[in-house]
Amino acid sequence: MGSENPRPPPCQLQVHDDRGPAYPLFLLFQSLPLHVLCIKEDLLKREQDQPTEDGARLTSQGLASEERRAVLEAIKRFTIETPSWGYGDSGTRFKVFHWPGAARNLREKLADAALVHRLTGVCPRVAIHIPWDKEDDWAAVKSYAAELGVRIGAVNPNLFQDEEYRFGSLCHPDPAVRQRAVKHVLECIQIAREVDSDTISLWLADGTNYPGQDDLRARKRRLEETLTEIYAALAPGMRLLIEYKFFEPAFYHTDLADWGMAYTLARKLGPQARVLVDTGHHPQGTNLAHIVAFLLDEDMLGGFHFNDRRYADDDLIVGSQHPFELFLVFNELVAATTSQSQAPRIDYMIDQSHNIEPKIEAMLQSVLHIQSAYARALLVDRRRLAEAQAAGDVLGAYRVLRDAFETDVRPLLAQAREEMGLDPDPIAAFRRSGYAEEVARSRPASKSGASGYPGA
Ligand SMILES: [Mn+2]
């Protein structure tokens, strides 16, 4: 049971269960009148500028206080799932650099993820990847995670690392290989049952490299067939999130290339299937906010894999390259979920690998950037926006969004953390904690491969 794992610092926060009623933050917003949702950022700015007298007056009376409280409560309830693979060494096909103290197995990954949760208060779930995180005793994993104050989130099957998958997995021309892939996903469903997870997050590396290599329609039909078999094995209430990507590792075509293909298959499968948007899986210039809005309106959005990118699937820190785009995605989420009577369940997950940067700090930075984007989206004055849109006021509408985006939400986020019994600055708290130094001492580097993701 990993006696080499450093003891985590004492837990200071109350772990809230976000698996109860789905997304209570949205329910909270639904219970408030629309004008309360339309936060006036000028009030918030005044409060930040004059944090003593004026701030006290604003927070102690009337609407401003009510608005601020709604935003604070929403921020506190918004949870983010972190990925086990983000805590271990990873790299490119050129080199995997070892980070001193990087987690070497699932238990160490869970310990690091639990620290991220203790510091932020909003990361109670950890996604796992099979077989990278494969263990013999899942009941023991479940209780170890619970001891640490976290639990297992989405189970991610791996359909790209076996020799047999050279020409694909669920779409492979050979039925025996397809059955092997189905069997692996069924094993993941079983693992999910054992760790009390209700989510299978499925990404396929399937595709071809050359025109004519395989029959595209035949591959589509094979995929429908194998996914149907998988869907039938889901436990009641379990979700199958279908993740698309337009290229890589295949370069001519990818069997699940875009949201429309994932949507079509999810629709055919049934209500337990939804689309997962990985923010790094689109061609340059794709409008992510539009895809999110469309899927939300069709109630087909099941979750996110957040990361940022500049050229390909770079898996960089969320919001580090295109913060305005991240804000616009959250703007659609807030807009859609506050106007619906039944809030959809959407899983907010990070999918990153950290090649040259410290793993835990990179994860914390991503969580903070997501919280900033969300908080800013909550500040959008939706009444003013609707008025500007109705009046054809192009730039007026744009400025409503821009005003919210440019609002400094750090004081709000700091207050939310303080109310949760947390340090207002999780990264500073992490740097002070000595955890990085401790794991660098107690986790010697493994001597295995020096290159090839995730071969560290
Ligand atoms: Mn992903």
C-alpha cells in the first residue's frame, strides 16, 4: 500500500459530494431571478478597488450581496476531475524528461491528485487509464482513494498500445481484433463498477494513413457494431462519453474525426451515450464555443477534456494559450445551463500531460485558470447582452462579454477559497508545503525507458 508515499498535509476542507444532485450550482442559479444572475461587474470592480468601506457596504446589503453570494456559491460547487496520467512522467516521441518526484504508480498519482484537491477544494475525482493504472485489487484502490479524500472518476480504456491495433481497434478489419478491443472496454466497465465510477471515457486512435487503405463506410459500420456491444454492457446509469479527434496517430482519416460523428454515434446508441469535447482535438480555427453551444442545445454534451494547444494536441496548461476562447466556452455553458429547466450533467475533466513543467503545479495552474474562466462567465450581464443582441448592437454585445472577461476575478476566487477553509492562493500554499521536495526525495526515478510517451 505504498508506504513510500509521503503523508499528505492535514485536510482542512470539507469534501463536497458533486455526484449528488447533478450540478447543484446550476440548480442554485435556476432558483434565482434572472436579474440576480446578471452580475453588474462595475459593482464588483468598485468592491475590489475599495475593499474596506465600500466593499463592506456592498456585500452587506441588497442585490450586490445576493449576486456576489450566488457567484461565490457557484464557484465553490464547481468541480473539476484531474487525470492520473497528468501526475506521471510523459513526453513527446523525442524524449520523456523525468521530473523529480513524479508519480510512478496509481497510488502515488492518487496521492498527488488528493493534494490538488486539498489545496483547491474542487478536484474530488481522479480519472484513470487502463492499463497504465491497472491494479489487481480495485476494492483496495477505492478505499485508498477514499482515505485520501478523493475517488475514481472516469475510466479511460486504452485502444492504441497493443501490437494488434496497428490497423485500428473497434474499427479493425479483423473481427478477432475488434473483439479484443470490445473485451478491453468491457473490462473497463467492470473496473468502473468496482470503483463506483459511472463514466467510461472512450477515445479511439483508429484511422488510416493512406487513401484506399481500408473501406471508410465498412469501418463506420464496424464501429457502430462494436459500440453497440459496449453500450449494451453499461451498467444502469453508467455513461459512455465518446471523444473525437480529427488526426493523430492516423493521418489520412480518423474514424471519429469530429463532434458530428461522435454525436451521430451517441444518438444511435442511446441516452447513456454523450459527446466528450477535448479542447485540443480540433483543426486550427475551429470555434469551440459554437460546438459547445450546439451540443448543449441538443442535450448531447457529456463532458470536457480541458487542455490548451497552439499547433496540434499539445496538452498544455488549460487557458495558457487562448484564455479568451476558454472564457467563451464557459460563457456558453453558463448561458445554456441557467436557461434550462433541467440542468444537464456535464463532467469537467482535465486531460493534460506535462513534459517539461512540474506536474502538480501545472495541474493547480489549470484548475485556477478554469475557475477564472468560469467565474468570469458568471459575471456576464446577460440582460444587457440580450438587449444589445436584440438591438443589433454588434459591438455593444461584444463589449458585454469583454467586460466580464476583463474583470479581475482573483479577489472573488480568493474569497471562495477562504470560505472553504483553504489558502486563497493554492500555488503559493503548494510551494510552501514542502511536498515537492519530499516526493523528489522519496520517489527515486524508475530506470525504465527514456523516450516514447508514456513510456517513462
Ligand atoms: Mn482527451
